[in-house]
Amino acid sequence: MIAESIRKLENFGLKADAYVIIINPEVQELYLIKNGAVLKTYPVSTSRVGIGTVSNSHRTPWGTHRIKEKIGGNAKPLTAFKGREPI
């Protein structure tokens, strides 16, 4: 699965040295990719109600997403956010 996902990255016109994240919900893992190679693997937790794109379904959305903005860069580990503000 991961090799196929890495191959598909060619279709996105990314810079050669761009960092990419791929998540495999079947095995609950996140892969940090650069230059077509897996640099690191992390455990993740996706929604317990599964994968899906229906609004307000509480499912983890599938598909290709771009990270638009980073929030919480100075937050302590395990800080929770609501409305982009720490709670």
C-alpha cells in the first residue's frame, strides 16, 4: 500500500525535496516521506467510526489534503485544541 501511495505522489507536482505525510488507517500508521523514501513511521489513531467524507459523520476523511497552516507550534505536548485555541 505505501509503495503505491508513494508512486502516486508523482501526480501532485510536488517539489522534489518536499516532505509528505501518508496515513494508512488499516494499520494505524503515519509515514513521513521525502524524495520517495520513508524517513520515519509513527503510530496514529484514526476515528473509531471509520473512514469517510460525510460532513459531521466523525469519520476520518480520506483523500489528498494539503497542510495550510500550523497551529500550536509552542504548545506543550498533548495540548488539546478547540477552534484553534488551546483548551
